[in-house]
Amino acid sequence: MEPLRILLLTPPMTQVNTPYPATAYLTGCLRRHLGPARATVAQHDAGLSLFLRLFSGEGLQRVLAALPRRSDSAAVAHLRHHGARIVALVDPVVALLQGRDPSLALRIVGRELLPEGGRFAALQGDDDDDPLAWAFGQLGVLDRAKHLASLFIDDIADAIRDGIDADFELSRYGERLAASAPSFAPIRAALDRPPTLVDTMVDEIADALAREHQPQLVGLTVPFPGNLLGALRLARRLRAAAPSPVVALGGGYVNTELRELAEPALFDLVDYVTLDDGERPLLALIEHLRDPSAPLLRTMVREAGRVVVRTDPSLHDLPMPETGTPCYDGLALDRYVSLVEMLNPMHRLWSDGRWNKLTVAHGCYWKKCSFCDVTLDYIARYEPAAASLLHQRVVELVEQTGSRGFHFVDEAAPPAGLRALAERLVEHGPVITWWGNIRFEKAFTPELVGLLARSGCVAVSGGLEVASDALLARMNKGVTVAQVARVTHAFTEAGIMVHAYLMYGFPGETVQDTVDALERVRQLFAAGCVQSAFWHRFAATAHSPIGRAPQQFGIRLREGPPSRFARNELAFEDPVGTDHDALAPGLRAAIYNYMHGLGLDEDVRSWFRADGRRGVKVPRTQVPADFVARALVGEPTARGGRHVSDRG
């Protein structure tokens, strides 16, 4: 019997600096379990392919031809006016951002070579106030050039979005259509519209993949809402090819938003939809394709016009030792594009450079946070990997990719697992650079943090969320702000950068809570505890404790249209009534400045007054000015001399 031809695809758009890890994880697993006699497994990043088609001399010629003659968009006008220069420059600029040819850097930093559009506005001003000068100094020529080149790319992307396809962005495509969409109809309408140039290029990519691989089974990962439109366009085009492949859909978006799928029309475009970890469902599907009597695992199909889930209780997920080492074979690792859109060195890790992805443990060892999807498998099923297995995979990936950079993509990497791995790396090598997500818990002592630094850790991220002990307790986060201050300070003292995830709009949060949270965050930045942060708007999700029992958190879910397609984010009413939308611009402005070392001595109220679009009156903070300073030396941080609890 001929081996089954399998093609695993990442659809447009995710990051363009590094592969999304799903296909690499699945490729390594399928090759391990099937072998070349039973299947050939190829993988491709269609998002990167789309970027490289658009952002090339030939692609921009097509973009210019497709732009409307009349447009109110400044980005479109800029691209039209400088079209010939931009076409001539785009290939060498992309080559610089790929690390293939840095020779253009000296010309770019002179600020005469690249046409500068709207994305460069923040750099305008006197030379003495040039933000690039203080950010990079006189020696960071390449970094400075990469930042300017990234803004050049952003200007072009803005013109494509404004003039050709409103669904296109550099890291997402059609996100507004797919996020918590109760109906499939708008997505189907977008697929059936007259094709934009972006649509046409996605079709061209699908045609090329069909010719090269002639797949019999196509697996499409949809990690985010901004991947669904591209995935379905690829699926439709590939199914129209000869021979027509079977198409399976999976990934994070499917696992969270399509669990209650009742829309059979999706199966006009795909044949199967798998839930949760894809390794075992795909292996079961492959056996099912060979023998229709073989059972499926957590797989949706259309039968008699209805969506049904087929799963066999005798089938179980693979333990971590059996999933195999991720395999990047087939991905164009030298073609990924590093973007430096933010000057903050911690923030750059997400978009600058390529990282091998590994998981220290499946799921979350804490899995108690009230806002998190703790009922779903990717959080609920906790399984740590043995240090020997992790170390072996690190060695294999260094040999396989030639890269010594690693991103541990855990929900929260367990301290014990990180310690065991770090000890092996320090003792046996190889020399690597790594970063990952953690909980800011007491287990990260200065001694452990020092070990992690010696093993190659350069950065960590973690959830500070609302920066309020009262609200953190309601979240069941298991940390306090004082504890976070001490843990993050230990990382900073060891030379490890820290990024804090922040949240506003949690049920019951008042304006006073928000102002006080910003003050604590200001003190953490001023004390050097954190170097980077980002405010996220709270969302009640269907699979979180808040979504399951909203009354326990004092909110009421709003009645919405019945969902036959996606369901995840839930609209709700909070009787506290805080206007979080009015506070959001001030929060974002403060963090942007704090990340660049600016405004740390300002009264936090000034950030809200500065918002001319939607000003809001805020109260004086009630946080002591020495709150973080006291926390760092172990003194009482609450008013009245009471210590803040360090439970958890």
C-alpha cells in the first residue's frame, strides 16, 4: 500500500518571525508513529508565504495596480505617491529583516532612504529628542535599522488593509469575522465575495501546494480567530484540486470557540474537525481513512445534515514521551522575518528572532484562576515532562535547526520542572538562550532564579493581572502584589527581563481599583521589577469559572443570539458600572511610556487627563508611595501595619 501523503498547514496570518509550533509538534509525532512506509508528512507556513508574496517587488506591483484611484486613507496615498521607490526597496528591506543581508542598515539609519509614512510619526522631532538615539545609542546601527525597516513594512500593511482588503493585518486575517461569531454566514459571505488580491494570493499558494505535494490528507491548524478565514480559503481551494484531499481542522480557536458547533455548512469546506490535542485524533483519523470501521477520537463530522462528535472511550491522548520531538523539517526557517516594532527589549522577543518551541509540562499545575479556561484539556490535564526528556529534545532541536534559542510555550512552566531542566543544561549543555511564561510564585527564590539565569534564561512573562490583592483573591490567582514584587525583583537582579500581563475590567473593579493598580504597576517599573507589560481587557469566556457561574462574581450574562457556530466570549453586565473604555487609553499610554523609561515620576492621574478623546475624572491613588519599596525588604505593605498575605 502506498504511503498516505499528509500536508500540515499554518494558514494566514500568525507571526512572521517564527513558525507557530502546531505543525512542528504534529510532524514530529506523526513521523515517529507512522514511519515513511505508512505516511509522508510535509508542513508549510502559508502565512509566511503570503507575506513574502505581498512584500516583494513583484507583489507590490500587483498591490499598486489593485489600489483604488480614490481613497481617504493616508497610507494608500503614501504608497501611491512613493510606489516606485517602495517597490525597489522592499526586497532588500525584507532581506535585512530576515538577517540575510544587513548591508542596507547604514543607509536606513540615515533616514533618507526609506519613504516615511504614518507609522514614523512617533519618531518626528528634534534630533536631541530622537527616541532611537536613547533607545539604541550610537552603536546599535542594525537594531535601529530593523526598527525603521519594520515601520516601513507597517506602512505598506496599512495601505493593503485600507485599500485592498480590510481583513488583512500582519498577524491576523479576518479576525473580526471569526471571534465568537454566532453564525457562519458572514464567514461564508467573505469566502464567496469577489476575491481581493490577498484572496487571490492565498489561492495561488494553495494551487502551488497542491501541485508540489498532491496531499491526500490536509491538516489545518487554526490557533486564533485571525486564522480561520485563511484556513477555509485554503481548504476550499485544495479540495478543488486533483486528487481532492480529505481536510481536517483543529487548533486553539477550534478547541475554545467551536466546541458547541452545530453549523453543518462548515463541512462544505472541511471533512473533519478535531478537538483538543491533535496528535491522537490525527493518528485515529489516519487509521479511519484506511479502515472506516476504526474509531475516531474527539472528532466532529457531518452525518445526515447534522454535526456529531465521534469519540471512542478506549482511545486516549499520548503521554508526553510518546509525542516525539517537534520537527521543523520543511519549514523555510531562513525566510522568517524579524520585526522590531517596539523599542522595549522584552517586548521585542515576540516579534524579533526565531525560537524553537518546547513545552515543559502539558496544562497548568495551578489551574484555579477564575478567568481562565480551566475546564478545557489544554489547561486541565496537567502532565509534566521528565527533565531527561526535555533535555534530550533541546539537544535534538539544536542539532536539527542550528538554532540555540528556545521559547517554552507553557501556560505556566512549573518551578520544579524548570529547576530540573536548568540543572541539566548547566551541567551538560548545550549553551542555549530561553524564555517562557511562569506564575510569579514564592517558589522562584533568588537561588532558583540565579540557576535559571545560568542555564540561559533571559526573560519571563507572567500574570500580575489587576495588581490588586482584593481582586487577585477573587480571581483565585494565588499570589499577592507584594509577592510579585519580590519575585520579579529577583529575576531582574539576575539579569532576566520580566513582562507582566495586566488586566482591567474584571467584575467588580472600580475606578479607584484601576487607578490604584496603575500606581502599583508604576512603582514596579520604577523599582526595576518589570521591564515590559500589556493591559488586556477582561473577557468572560464560556469555559471559565466566571462564564460557568457568573452570579458568583456579581455579574449577569446578556442574552445574545443563539449560536450555531463559535461561542467563547460572553457579554455581561456588571452592576458596578465602571466605564472601562474611558480608562483604557490612559492605561495604555502609561504602560507605553513606562516601558521606555518615561513618566515614572508622574502622578498616575495625569495619564487619564491627557486623553483628549475621552477624558475621565479619576480619584487620587490610595496606594502608599513606598508600597513596592516596603515589599522588597519584607516590611508591611498594607495600611495600618498589616502584612499582605503570601498564600500560594
